[in-house]
Amino acid sequence: MGNPVLQKKCDLKGRSMPSICISVVSHGQDDLVRELLESLAAHCCCEQLTVIVTRNIPDTTQPHFEQYAFPVTLLNNTTPRGFGANHNQAFLHCREDFFCVVNPDIVFVSDPFPHLTAAVAGSEIGVAAPLLVDSDGGLQDSWRDFPSPVRILQRLVFRESNGEDLQLPETSLAPDWVAGMFMLFPTSIYSRINGFDESYYMYCEDADICRRLALQGSGTLVVSTVQAIHDARRASHTTVRHLSWHISSLLRFFIKYPFYTL
């Protein structure tokens, strides 16, 4: 199994550390999940974490995710499920203070959780996220205004960038929604909102849950003081199947919120 992974330890004396359940969904991406878990172990406070890995594609191999200081629960789907259904399934195992949805292609370079949980605690924030950068340090467009036909047309006509022109914000942001590759929810709020809407198979679940949070008076926050690396893989731009899922999800969002998305 190689050299043991270094585990980040925390001095818990005199501090109350919120507990966090991290949900990761793998689509045959055990290597990526392992890299994520190793970066989590190296940079984050292991004593406060539990991780649930859902293998969405049937796989009988042993992934060896058990060598970390934090517990890892492995869920194996017999048939593939959608983004929201997978994370809602993982949430059934959550007993922690916070529920965090993380893509398998995220890599931690520092511990974002003290800043994220502090920003949410005692506030009206329903979901928080760090800044996401690519492996070269370029800022990604992980937050946006809610989608609308007009905004999508503007992106297509004017060829708006996917983050190249974004500037590092000096203060935290309160956007309409944050992308589903990294979302931290207070467990009580995720439960109250009934999690992700499983009628979306893939795409727009993140915008939808942020819209429902906003309708209930809970905000969305990007905390500018912490970052994580995201190796972006925009499948909807490269395969017909993912593009069709993306278009159908957008149409579902527009129908669900017709007065907002005109």
C-alpha cells in the first residue's frame, strides 16, 4: 500500500470543532478520489471529518480507502444514479454538523473548513463554498447569476469566458448560486430543504437548491479567504449525452421558475 499518508492532527483543547460529513461520488474515478482523500488528510483536521464515497458505476475491485485517520464509508450503486440522488443517499448516513458535497477532482491545498463553518455559523447562509482555481492558479467561474434564456444567449453570442477574465475578489461574495463541485451546507438546512431535487439527473441541481434556499431566506456565500483546486472537466461541451442532460436540466429549471427566468 506504500508509505502511510500523513494525517493532519488538530489541537482540540479549548475549541469546539464542528463535525463535517463529506460526500464524494465516483464514476470509475478511484484514482481521483484517492488523490482527494490524500490531500484532505494532509491539509485538513482529520478529527472532525467523515467521508462517504459513492461508487456510481458498479465495481467489484477493492479501492483501499480505509488507511486514513477519518472514517470512509463506501456505497456501491447497482445502477447509476443522478447527481442529486447520489448525494441525498449519502446524506442519509450524515450525523455531523455540516454536509459537504465535493467532486472527486477537487484537491485540497489548505484547510477551508474553519473559515467556511465560521462564515455560516449564526448567519442566514444556507450554503458556502471556497474559491476554486485550476492547477495553474487560474480562478474558475464557480459562482454565477441564476441561469436564464437571456443570460445563456449572451454567453453564446458574446463568447463570454469560463473564468479567464475573473479577478480575485477582495471580500467574500454573495452570488445567486455556487457550482456543485464544492458546497458546504449546515446539516439542519440541507434536511429542511429536502436536499437536491432528484428530478434533475445531472446539471442545474446546484442552481436549483440555491434558488430554493433563497426563497426560504437563506443566502449563498463564496468565502474569498480559502481556495481549493478543481481540475475542471466540462463534459457537457464534449459529449452529446452530457449536452442533452444539460439542455433538459436548463429547461426544467426555466419551467420550475418561469417568472424569475424570463
